[in-house]
Amino acid sequence: MKLMNGLDGVALGPGDTGYDEARSGVQRTYLHRPSVIVRAEGVADVVRAVRHAVEHGLAVAVQATGHGLNVPTEGGVLIDTSRMSGVRVDPAARTAWAGAGTRWEKVIDAAGEHGLAPLSGSSPDVGVVGYILSGGLGLLSRTFGYAADHVRRIEVVTADGECATVAPGDDLFWALRGGGGNFGVVTGIEFDLFPVDRLFGGGLYFDTDLLPAVFRTYREWTATVPDSMGSSIGLIPMPDVPAVPAPLRGRHLAHVRIAYVGTVQNGERLVEPLRALGPRIVDTLGEMPFTASGTIHNEPKQPRNFLCTNAMLSEFDAAAPDAILDLVGPGSGVFGVVQVNHLGGVLPRPPEVANAVGHRDASHVLRLVTLPQGPGRDAAHETADRVIGAVKPWTVGRAPGFVQGDQGAAELARECYEPAAFERLAALKAVHDAGNTFSCNVNIPPSDTTVRRDAHVT
Ligand SMILES: Cc1cc2nc3c(=O)[nH]c(=O)nc-3n(C[C@H](O)[C@H](O)[C@H](O)COP(=O)(O)OP(=O)(O)OC[C@H]3O[C@@H](n4cnc5c(N)ncnc54)[C@H](O)[C@@H]3O)c2cc1C
């Protein structure tokens, strides 16, 4: 493409071979429709793409994997970072450096060679940078904190088209860690690794008849466990199709996921009240290397349609499980995958170097995944609204990382942060991106500036 001479990677416009493949990530309901896609090979390509966007008044969207797409670009510049997927581990310093497009899987494997683990989440397929910028709630986060709490430095291309490295003491270092993609295109990030070689982990899969009891007991159980016990529960209506393993097919499952940093003996003892609820269809709990941690949640890798929303809860009240089950439980006739993650542990503690991550005091986060039929608002959105409405009495806000699908509502970003942090983020946005070039995200509008989302080539 003429517009983008001098790239190491390629630039693709609508109609070019590879355009559709490059704009399509994991999320398939809501696709970017950029005027140009830059398949970046390195920092210089990102710089060129950002300068091009700013010169032409276009919005910039970034895609590494497409797991977190929430505001698709219409006519802007899409920077595809998937080829910038390098990893370097420094075992002595216990740190890793990952490129913009690196998936967790690569870091987990490289760190595992040295008996170390990152603060990765449920799916090793998710991108490192998008995850950390949104906070990053990991399998080990109750023990060690948010991934954003353990970043050493960040290399970022800002709206002035310059590449900078930011570290503790820089305003942008505070804002990027939790502020998502609002402040630039991150080209690389350095973060801590932890000496966790092995885990007691896996999943307990209970059948439909036990689901309500498991959900209620899980709520009570989370109040009793030590910080080293990480867990979540998923309530999953499994489709009745051959691709699903026979014992799980067509069932509405309760899937309790465990990641415990401790001995097998203690782990076994801690999960006793859950196992005592009854037979499991599948029980994979046991000792495992951290490199196998992706099997705990066992999330699908294939591209798919989904809409994901969430509520950060001050408490997982006794009334909440039944309120949720009435709306999307077995027999409700309404499709929705419910997930509740246990927070707490060290998460409420302020990190050594402050960042923008909000709602640290939340005790649990409720996530809901529904299946929209197309890009417009439909029954999937209504289900999401109803479930989120049902937990309103205990909702303190949202987590920006668990907002996926077409959810660009202006008020959403405000709900992701403490009020003072939001004001500071908006003020920093006005300084670093007054034109809101980086708007295809959970968007923080620059203070006193109009939000622009739909820039088109003229
Ligand atoms: C199956 C699944 C499991 C998940 N599990 C967890 C979990 O356990 N814990 C958790 O905290 N989150 C989890 N998430 C949420 C996930 O961390 C966010 O959606 C994250 O934004 C995904 O980043 P990505 O690069 O993979 O996705 P992408 O869609 O490629 O990027 C998402 C957004 O991140 C920003 N971004 C990405 N790369 C850059 C960059 N280089 N510079 C600036 N901005 C950038 C952009 O705003 C972009 O729109 C999960 C999501 C899914 C779909």
C-alpha cells in the first residue's frame, strides 16, 4: 500500500489478500474494519503506523490476538502486533521481556525452563500486553497480586509518534498499568516472574443436578481458604455436539478451577468440602507443573462469537447465587456462561509502585459470557444486562479486561476505576493523547475533549 512506504512488515487495505485474515482474531462477532492494517514486524513499523494515523486524523486500534476486542475500528488504522512475539527470560533477575504480540504460552514455557512462572491467567492463548495493561488477574494473583503490579518497564509508542521507555516515576508508567490501550501502542514489556514450578491444580466438574449446591457451597468455601488458594467457578451449558467429550456433552456443568501454591496434602485437604458435595463427572485435581496451568480452565482456542461483561463485587452475598441461577441457570432457558473468580488475598494491597488498577477491595468478580447473533444489540446483551443488574447491590465497578465484544459505552471506563484515578487518567489522556487517537478500547476520554471513535479516510 502506497500510504505506508518503508515498512518492514506489510500494509493491507480492504480487498487486499490477507486483509480479512489479519483483521480477524479470536473474537468473531465484532470485527475491525480498518482503512489500513499494518502487520508490524517491529517498533519502527509501529512508529510509522501511528504517525500515519495521526497525520490523517485516523483512530488507532491494536490487535495481538483479538481476545479483548471491545471497540472495533471503522476506517482507522489497525496495528497487528502478532508478529512481534519475542520473549527473553532473565532467570537471575527473575524477569521476562515480551514483545507486543506475545501470547502467555510462550512466556510460561520459557520461564518454566528455569522453574519460574508469570502471573498469567486462565488461557495461555491470551496476549501478554493486552492482559497486563488491563490489570491482569492471574491464577496466582491471590498470592502475588495483579500482573500490572509487577511490571518493571514498558516500551511504548505514543501519539506524538515517538517511542519511549517508561519506568517507575513516569506518569505514563502509572497510567499504562491498568489504563489499557488508551495511552499508546506498547511494543515490549518487562515484568516479574515467580518461583512457582509446580501447583496443586485442575478442575472439578459436577453434573447439572449438583450445580446449584456447588455454586452456593463455592461461595461459602471461598471465605475459608488461605491466600495461596486461587480458584474460580464456571457454570457452563455444554453444547450437545460431538466435539464435546461424551461425559460432558449436553450437560449444564459446574466447573470449579483450582490453582493452589502449596503441598498436595494441604491442597487435598482444602478442597475436601467441595469434593464432599458429590460425584464429579471429571476430577483432574492433582500436582502439575505450572507449564500445564492452561489445562486448569481448559478454555477453547478456536475463534468464536462472544460478548463478555462483568461486575466487581464487594461481597459474594448469600442471595447472589440464586439470583444468578434464576436468570441463566439450568432450566432458565436462557444461555449464559457464568464465571465467578475469587479475589482477595494480597490483591487489595497497594503495589510497591502505584498504578491505575481499580476496585482492589472487591472480593469476587462475576463474569458473564453470552452469544450474540450478530454485531447489533440483541438478546445476548439483554441477558448480560439482567445478570449484571441482579448483582447491582454488591457491585463496586467493572474490570476493564473482562469487557469483550461491542461495549464502547462512555460510562463503562469510568466504572473501571476509582474516581480519583479516573480523573487522573483522563487528565493524562489529555496530555498524551488529546486527539484520542487510541480510542478503540475501554476508552478514557481526554479531560474536556470530545471522544472520537469513527475516524474515516477522507
Ligand atoms: C478466553 C479468555 C480468557 C481470559 N482470561 C483472563 C484472565 O484469566 N485474567 C485476566 O485478567 N484477563 C483475562 N482475559 C481478558 C484478557 O486479558 C483481555 O481481554 C486482554 O485485553 C486480551 O489481550 P489480547 O492482546 O489477547 O487481545 P487483543 O484483542 O489483541 O487486545 C485487546 C486490547 O488490548 C489492548 N492492547 C493489546 N495489545 C496492545 C499493545 N501492544 N499496546 C496497547 N494496547 C494493546 C488494546 O486496547 C486491544 O484492543 C481473558 C479473555 C479471554 C477471551
